[in-house]
Amino acid sequence: SEKNVIIDYYGFEENVGDQIKETVKEAIQNGVDGIIVPGFDPELANLIEVADRENIPVMLITEDLPMKTKRVAYFGANVDSTGIVAVRIMAKALGGKGEVAIFTGEGNNFGRHNILSELKKYKNIKVAAQVHCADDIEASYNATKDILRENSNIRAILVPGMGFFGAAKAIEEIGFIGKTFLICFFYGNEIAEYIKKGIVYSAISHDPFDQGYDSVVHLYNMLVTGDKPKNEINWSRVDIIDERGIYELL
């Protein structure tokens, strides 16, 4: 390339955690100059330690790891606030009352740890179902169908993870558009269509473009100059997208 840089990009739709770890392991074995990876899995901490011993700098995006690691910097969301924001949006949409379902998963992705504690502040909102499937699209699809068939009074579902896509598909298939809505924790053109259809009430986006762009620029500068980013933690902007403000990704 013009700046003598080759960037290999990997995207995964299934078994995301395992594929990320395997890809990072292969990158270290191949002796790459630097790695940028989302911190979805705590087991990445061990691989970051291995990379550090090989003098391969690692930067995290989207989510930081919960423990102290030798990663150089983090570019992404303040996840502790994301769950709180999602609950407040949902409560406002419900008028402060109603039955809801919460899909959970491993780790604190998208501020999961704060969702239930924040919900306790709303005395007239009842958590009618709680399912451990937020990271699994198929499991979320099946769970959504099951809980809505058992309890048609559930008006909203929080799915802080990729399982959202399964939940959205299920709501459309069983005809619950307009009856039950989702709060989404990321944004894209597919989600924009779900907002237009009324399946998604609101999507929370953490400026994914800048997360990727800034981390690549800082990693390149570090490899060229030897200087680490000025800030170890770099928060991304938070955008709330609903039917009043849908934008397309270029």
C-alpha cells in the first residue's frame, strides 16, 4: 500500500468468541506487527500477555477487558453506562410501566451488569422473563418465540448482544410487530430497516467507524514512531437512533 501497510480484517457471525481467540493466536504465531481486537472474551488477557512477550502491541476496541492487561489502549464505549441508557430509553417508551424480558450473557458486554439494578428503580416495570442467550442468535430466536407465546403481555425485550438478530426475526415471524419492541445495542443498515418496521424502538451506537479508524491510526503511529497513544482509554461517542433519526452507513 501507499504507506507500506497491510491490514487483514476478519469478521465473524458465529462462535464469535472462539473465532476471535483463534484468529488472535494465529496472528501472534504469524508475527504480525500489531493487533486490534474487540475485548469480548476475558480469555483474551492470556493472549495479550503472549503478544506482549513477542513485542506485538495489542489495542482493544468496542469493549475493554474487566481485568488489568498489557493492552496498549482501548477505543470504545463506556459500557458501564450503556445498560443504564438502554433501561431509561425502554422505561420512557413504556411510560414507566409494563412487562419486559431481559436476555443476558457472559461478561459485561453492553453494560449488562447494570441493567437489572437500573430496572429496580422502576417499580411498575416487571421483569417477566430472563434468559441467558444474548450472545447466541439462534437461542435468542427460539427464546423470543417461546416467551411471547407464553406471555403476550411482554412489551419490550432488551438483548445486549448479537442475539438481537434472532429476536428481531422471531418478532416479525410471529406477528408481534407493534406489540413488542426491542432495544438494540448497535447500529447498521439492517437495524435501520427494523426501526422502520417498528421492531426496534431505539438503537444505541458507539460510533463504530471512529473506534476502528482511531485505533488503526494510533497503532500505525506507534509502529512508526514508537510512541504510545496519549490516552490509554479513549471513549467513543454515543448515538441514540430511532424512527426520528435513521441514517444509512456508507
